Amino acid sequence: MALTVKICGLKTPEALDVALESGADMVGFVFFPPSPRNLGLEAARGLGERVKGRAAKVALTVDANDETLGAIVDALKPDILQLHGSETPERVATVRSRFGIPVMKVLPIAERADLSPIRLYEKVSDRLLFDARAPQDATRPGGLGKPFDWTLLKDIKPTVPFMLSGGLDAANVTSALATTHAPGVDVSSGVERVPGEKDLDKIRAFIRAARTAEKGAKTLAELP
């Protein structure tokens, strides 16, 4: 299976173009006001049109209601809805059914017990994304640039594809993939110069490192 590479938190045409030209499979747009990567609807409309089918468009939301989701769907026309809040399995199923768009549910991971919800969410999601659990005093969800213990994912085999996120960058993505054998990786802060501002060279370097790791894994798999 080919590795899926997602660049998330894109806000400018320049960063989006570099992600697409470098071979990103998914491009993510954040719709959550507390985030420095938050995107307005009109900006999302323009960036969404710019993608032109070159990658899957992902709309990241946090406990959004149907009205908010509807506005986002109308503006971005996403290929995937990424639910990054405390949405229950029932809510995930409702969103998936109501909007007719594949859903990727994010699960925060800090210890082995955090893996137990997988069996519930894999029944109602098209993908899962494992991210580092935010600190207790955090104002927004996600790893906030910090990785979790990747060895926790060593033996998991969800019935749907999963992605790895949280503290990834060009320097550690090879190790992350070697440890988890994840079929997808997602990066945001690891390709930024400051929160919310993408570094074009870091985007290129991350995708290049991920693809190199992917080729290395395929080579090893083909050895007798």
C-alpha cells in the first residue's frame, strides 16, 4: 500500500502549491478559531478551487455543529472531514451519513489505554488518525508539536486505514514509520517556521523524507 502524506494547516496559496508540487496526497485546512492555522470560509473557497483535484482536500473541525459543517462543506467542498474534537462514535456516524463525505476521526494517544476506543470508531469512520494527547491546560486539541510513544502502535491493526501525527518532521518521520508501519503520516507544526506560518523548504523536506522512507520499506519487503 502506498504511503499517504498529508500536509495540514495550510493557509496560503504559496504553501499549498509547494505541498501539491512536492507530491502531498492530502492537504488539510483548519476550521477552528483558537488555532493559529484557522481559515476563513472565503479563503478556504479560494484555496479549495486551487487544488484542482491534485490531492484530497481535508477539512479539520473540532466539535463543529451541523450548521458550521455545512458552511465548510459549501466553501471548501472537502473530500474528507477530519473530526478532531470529542465527537462520540454516534456523532461521527451522524456526520458521515448527513454529509455523505468520508470521515477521519482523530484519537489522542498518550498511553496504551487510549487505544481502546479504536474498536468503536473504526466501525463508523473511513480513517483514523492517531495524534499526541494535548496537555491538560491546552486550549486546543492535538499534539501541539510533541510526539507520543510510537511503540504503542506497533501491533495495532485497525480495520480502516490510519495515519500518524504529533511532533513529526523531516528528521524523525523515517523512525516513526519504521516503528509504527503507519500507512499515512500527517504534519503541521513540523513544517512551520512559527505557529501558523508554513516553511516552504520544510514542506519539501518532509515529503521527500517520507517518500524516501517509503521506498526503503518497499525495498526491504522485497528482499528474499
